[in-house]
Amino acid sequence: MVQPPPTHTVERSMRATLGVRTVAGIDEVGRGAWAGPVTVCAAVTGLRRPPEGLTDSKLITPNRRTRLAAVLTGWVTSYALGQASSEEIDELGMTAALRLAALRALDGLPEPPEAVILDGKHNYLGSGGPWRVRTVIKGDQSCVAVAAASVIAKVHRDRQMAELGTEYSPFAFADNAGYPSPVHRSALAEWGPTPLHRLTWSYLDTLPRWQHLKKVRTTEDAGEQLGFDF
């Protein structure tokens, strides 16, 4: 089944119903990884026709994704990236870490948006910001600005993990970007977690040799309490 291209439908609706002009699309990458930061991109695109082939980054081959990201960074009106480190994820929990990374991305835009389209079903940004938030399930497939943010964030983080991974070659971060893979699992069993790994995560429960390194988060994750599916 061919995936229909993303549109500006949600953005047009927000402009009409909320009376806003600047709408940013937000998407993240790295949430399910065992190592590395979580990365959020905020992208403002206006209502122009998007580049050919734009869709959710997960539906695009790596080579096409890299080429498309190079086009998108010059095509978008503006974009900015924000991250939360593995240490911050361990300290805060994923929900708060996502919010921190998203706020850093939004703060990096040259002009604060009046509204935000957030990929997914949960508003991890909260309601206290100066922008209106609308969550859209599979927004990275249906909304132009979110799709653009998805591609830019994915390419940036993959490149970053490849660079960081040169110090930890047995883990093959250039191939798996810190996500679980057979090579990654094997390296963990043999060498234990690197400084890039998230040490509060349950994968350490399956590694008796390294389980003593597991940390217990002292702060509660509101998203986990509410049953957010991260």
C-alpha cells in the first residue's frame, strides 16, 4: 500500500481555528534506543509545497533520507534541534527528557512558534508553554512540518551516533544508532555498557555480569505513571 504524501491540513486547521500564523512540527528520534541521546527537531515550513518524497523518516531508505535531509534544511522556513543526554534520561525519565529536548529545540528557533504539531498521542510538552499544542497520531506521515522534522532529526542523530561510535567499535553504533541489535546485544554482554548507555533501563536486568551498574532513578516519570507508551 502506497503511503499518501503529508499535507498541510492540520496546520491550515490550526491557523483557521486558533488564529495563529506560525506553526512548528515536532518529532523525536532515539526514544527507544539503549544508548545515546534522544533528539527532537522543531521545523517550521509554512504552506509551501514540500520536496518530492517527503514522509516519515522510518519509511525512507538511509541514502534517500540523507539526500532529503540536505534538501529540507534549506527548504524549511526554520528548524532547530534539541537533545537530552543519556544521563538526563536516567535522571529525569523519558517523558521529562523528551520535554527538555523539545524545549531546547523550540528555544533554538529564530522566532517562537504560536502553535505546535506534536507527533504521537501524548502531549509531553505540557500546557504551560506560550504555544498551543495539537497531537497527531502518525503526524510524521500526515503533516508536512512533522515529516520534515522527522527526517532532519533522524539523519542528525544517526550521523552523531556514528561519530560517537568510533570510540566503541564493537557496538556498531554506525549501524544500529544505539538501538538493540544482535551486534549491540553481543557487545553489551562482552564489554558492558559504555558511557553512552542509559543505565536505568531494563536491558541490564538480562546481563547478570553488568547488572551491578544499573541505576535507580530517584525522580518519578509522569509519563510512566500515566501509562504513556514510550
